[in-house]
Amino acid sequence: MSGSAAVPSPTGSTRLYAVLGHPVDQVMAPSLMNPLFADRQIDAIMVPIEVEPARLGSVIQGLKAIGNFDGLLVTVPHKFAVCAYADRLGETATIAGSANALRREADGSWSADNFDGAGFVAGLRKAGHTLQGATACLVGAGGAGVSIATAMMLAGIERLLINDLAGDRLDHLVSRLDARWPGKVSAVPQAATAGLDFIINATPLGLKPTDPLPFAVESLSERTVVADIIMKPARTRLLGEAERRGLRTHPGIHMLTEQIELYRSFFRLH
Amino acid sequence: MSGSAAVPSPTGSTRLYAVLGHPVDQVMAPSLMNPLFADRQIDAIMVPIEVEPARLGSVIQGLKAIGNFDGLLVTVPHKFAVCAYADRLGETATIAGSANALRREADGSWSADNFDGAGFVAGLRKAGHTLQGATACLVGAGGAGVSIATAMMLAGIERLLINDLAGDRLDHLVSRLDARWPGKVSAVPQAATAGLDFIINATPLGLKPTDPLPFAVESLSERTVVADIIMKPARTRLLGEAERRGLRTHPGIHMLTEQIELYRSFFRLH
């Protein structure tokens, strides 16, 4: 808690938001959203909620039954499962089959979408990178990876190679993307290295210092940008190795900071 | 929210507490508990939860399924109903049949008790009043009233007269108290006025400025202390009328402020 920004104490009239994960200790959304609420004098607070997969349904049904609960963010491993609790899905969540934000509508129904990909793409653009026509390899088709894949295709990527250990999940994603962008998306049995503008780690590998690298950086060409979506540590071993080889890197925090504005809009925090 | 104390923003590792009510806007527990957490550098936050009676079960089951959720406070109208969701009840909650605090035990079970009465009694004592051997009239046998009745008997009150519009609820309480303190507790069809050391409003009358008085103050004797458990407004019309007649008064806020230390102990916030 040391070092976290000061915000007004909740009172009886405070509206509630939550971020759901398992584990949840690592989430940074409360540290970013709560100062935003405070700055805008919005009487709301975002809290972390630790929930095991087997209890997700109970928790979400309970949260929906709370009168002053307005929305939630979702992280590993719940991004796929939460789609079943939304009454409607936005474009990215529909294609990706994964959501990371749900909001209560005025009529009491719930809408969901996935902003990981849009946040990631916005971060790359802000760093000066061009996605239109690019070739990219995405490693990891989990709850964030599927959203990144979708958003990169929406951003005009020409060729997307996706690698994931879970073959069924990967095939499912590629078939959905191929239906929308025929011939541009392929599953690959291991991370590609040649001719890449971008290679992205969207696996959890790198959260722990003892994790193996999600892919080798030795054979990457000079023009390849190595991106990671892991936020803690800020500089993963992968990014360190890539830097040592002179490659440009893109750390995970941008995906989240660029999403804050998207969340603000999604949750209608004016 | 203006004027509420600053507390550290929740982070991913923050533990959760809630106060449940319907409505919940008026609750003051978050404004008191959150500065306590901050002062003691406890990484926890208490948020308000608005829940309709029909949805109480869903909400409590959902809260119990949250890994970092440690306890809740309960206010109107849920103090009776929550007893069904506790695995064990403390002494006051057992006699009163009403609880205002639940905590998760190390084994995952839930314990409940009711501290309204103990807080109220502590407030009277701190104000210099003696309860041992006293005669009191309690108006209102709701979730707080039953706890106050129990705590006053535990504190050595000699004679307790209780009035409530809901006859079945009143009879139920009196029979429980009579079993423990035979002949000392009676139901009365309207508020008593003669020979009282204390008369206590434990009804919601006075929350709204247009509410009628819960009882008349004209016939009270000079020695009667007029107490109210309503916290907003701090000075109810009842207390104003009593003061105008020269009677000593005891406002509702003491019941809550004295409970904070009891909550701290119950929730093991060291």
C-alpha cells in the first residue's frame, strides 16, 4: 500500500467498480482508476476481487445484485468465462471470445467488451510504430492475446502469425479471424522469427524471474519490435535480452495506460 | 464525497470489507473505518453495498466467494436476515436474533454478532450515565433495537419497557429476554413516560424532517435522558424538543463511534 496515491475515503454514496482476477495482487487498474475518479471528482472506487474460477459465477451474480455496483474489469484467468455473464458483447469481444470490461446499462442489463487489444495498438501507435501492412507474430492466445490479435487485424495488419500451446484455443481464434480477414492469419507451431515487424509476448511467461523466455530473440531481424504485455516487472527478462541485442522494445504498461481512457469512455465517466 | 478523509488508493493486494444496507447512502461506517485502516497502515478498504432484501442472499453468497473479502457490517433492513448466513452467532446476536457484523474465520466459516447495543451502552457510560438498576423505555425493536435491549439487560438494567408497532417482532424479543431475565422486561402498547431513567428512540422516525416524533416528550420527568440512535441528522427533532424542555439528550453518533473499537477487535485489525 505504501506509495499508493491518496483518494477520498468511500462514503455511503460511493459507486463501486471492481477488477476480478486469480490471483489479483498484481493488478494495477485500481492504482490508475482511483486517482482518475478522484481527479474528476467522481464518487466511485475500484477494488480488487480475488476469485477462483469455480466461484466466478457466484461472485458475478452477487456483484450484479448490488445496487451501487456499476462495472468491472477482468484479468487472468477469467476473460473468456465472463463473456457468458454479459447480455451483449462489443465487436472485439465478439470476435475474440474474451472480455475484460463489463458495465451495467440503464436498463440493468450488462454489456462487455475487450480493450486489451485497442490499448495495445494505441500504445504501439503512440510509440511511433505503424501497423498498417505490417507482419506480426503473437505468442499467446489467452484472454489478452485474442483481443490483441483482433485489434491488430482491425488496425490493418497484413499478416498475423499466432502461436499458442493450447491448440484448440488457437485454432478457434484463427478460424474466427480468418472468417473476417481471409488468408491473413495463421497458426504457427512455434514463434516465427523471419520478416517480422512485431513480435509480442501475450503469455504469462516473465511474471516470475525463473520463467523461461516465451520465445528466443537470437534470430529476430533488426527491424523487429519486441513487445511484452507483462506489467510487473516493468522490464521483463525478454525485453532485457532484446535490448541487449539492439532490438527496439515495447513494455506492457502502455497497454494498460492506453486502456484507461477507453475504460473511462466505456464506463461513461464524464 | 467532499470533505471525506483521504486514504490510500486500493491496490491489487487490498483486503475488502463492506457495509450492507437498503438504502446505504446514509451509512457512516466507511468514513470512520477507512481512516482507521489508513492510520494503522492496514491495507484494507470498506465500501458501501446497496442491496434489496430480495437480493441479499445472492450478494452475501457472492461476497463469501471473494478470496480477499474479510468481513461486513450490516444495517437496515438486513440485520435480522443476515443471521441465516452466519455459521455461528455471538451472545448478543443469539439473544437478539439480529446481527450487524460478520467476519470470515481462518477455516472459511462465518461468525456474526451485533455490536449496536454494546456500542450504545458504551456511549451512555462514557457520557456519565449509570445503567445498573435503571428503568428504561425502548421504542423500536428493529435490528438495532433488539441489540440495544439485549445489551442494556446485560449491563444491569432493572426494568425495560419495549414498544414496537410490529407486535409479533416485539413479543418474540420480549419472550427471549424474559427467558434470560425473568420479570424484568415487558412489552408496552405505547411508550411509557413515568419513572424513566432513559427513553430511547430505536425507530427510523427522525431520518426525514417530516417524520412524526417517535414518542411525546411532554410527560417525561426531569431525570429522563432522551436518547436517539439516528445519526443523520445529528440533532433530530426529538432531541431538539427534549432539549427545549430541559431534558438531557444523547445523540445517535455515540453508538457508532463506540462501536468502531468493537469492530476493530471483532475484525482482528491489530
